[in-house]
Amino acid sequence: MSDDALYEQWICTCCGYVYDPAVGDPENGIPPGVEFVNLPPGWVCPLCKALQSDFDRL
């Protein structure tokens, strides 16, 4: 992972949740260091269950 990708955060346009690759989503099996583009198919917003397509890059 590049250093730039580590800081590339994505926001859910439905609820405002921010996916931060430096943190990951450990409660849903995503460890720190996983870039948004490398999230597994089927991963959804942990707060509102929105699809990845509902996220915008910050």
C-alpha cells in the first residue's frame, strides 16, 4: 500500500460514516491497512449498510 492510499478516506453519503484505511473495520473483519478499493465485494457501511458505491472519496 502506498503512503497516499493509507490516508485516502471515504465517506458514506447516506450516514456520514468515514472509512479510514489506517483503522480498517475490525468489527467486520477488515484489519488496518486495507485500502477502500481492496475491500471485499459485499462489504457495506457498518452503520447503515449502504453499498460501497454510496461512498465518496474525501
